[in-house]
Amino acid sequence: KTSNIINSYYFIEENQEKITKEQVLWLARWSKEKQPELFVDMVSRLDQPNVTFVMAGDPKNETTYKELANTASKLNIKIPGKISYKEVNSYFSKALIFVNTSYREGVSNTFIEAMLNGVPVLSLNSNPNNWLTDYNIGYCANGDLEKLTIQLNSLLKDRTTLETMSTNAKTFAKEQFSNDSIIESYIKLFQQNA
């Protein structure tokens, strides 16, 4: 017997207005496995005065959150706190790059949401199905924070490469996760079994 795996689908909002992408986004729960302190560490090593760094998410430990938020604010990292699901695309639509510092991750919803918005993903540890490298839509540092920081700095300086990755990310995500492509997969599956 054979099986068909059909991805989850995501509705892609087509925004007609041109949005200026000027930020690097980190978005996750502020928890041990997400390692938010590593994003703050990365930003502390960069000299990118024309880029806004945003660290959004839900703190799980108030004391740790306050300490980390204090350090982040000294680095001019914007901290909007927990954002609603309705706001997620608004943040991704303004992002140049999405950074993931989790020590473990599967096919993350945030990866998909980033790609649907044409945002390359820089990941410390996760490269689901080797998509980031195989499709030139991001970068995985295989646990090396120094390499991740160097790659982030490099992409922020090389907007041509960043734009190519952005286009690739959006194309890949539309082919893999848009509601139209998933519906088409179901139609083909039903036609095969009819």
C-alpha cells in the first residue's frame, strides 16, 4: 500500500500595498527550548543601525522575561510581547529575515508563515526536509550560533542575495502550502481513488 501525505494549508492574504521590510524578526514563546537569549546575543554582536530587531512572544517566566527584556531594550530590540494570531502576518510582512533559535523544531508554523510572506528563515538547529538549503530559502547553522550570526550579518549587507531568497521562499511556500495547491492535491487524490 502507498500513502499520500498532504501538507496543511494556509490562506495567503494578497496585500496590494507595498510594505517596506526593515526588520529582523524573532517570534516564539520565551521558553527554554526556544532559547530567546540567543537572539539577544546575536543582536549584541551586530552593527546594523538601519535595521530594526523585533522579539515577539509570550514569556513563560516573568523574572527571566524582565531580565532578558531589559538587556534587549538596551540593544534597541523592540519587544511587543505576546501577539495575537491575527497579528502574525503583519509582523512577517514587515520582516526581512526570520530568526529561529530553538534547539529543536519540526516543520514550524512560523517557518511556513515566514516563507508565505517571502521571508527567508535563519535557523540555529532546524532545517525541515532540508528545505532551507535545497530551495535556497534560508540557512541552518547546525547548532553553531557564531555561524548563524555571521550569516545574518552577511544577508543584511547583501540585499541582492536576500531578495533572491525572499522570492524563492514565497514561491516555495505557495507551491507547498497555499490553499490552492493543497486543494489541488486533494482533488488529485480523490480522482485516483474514484
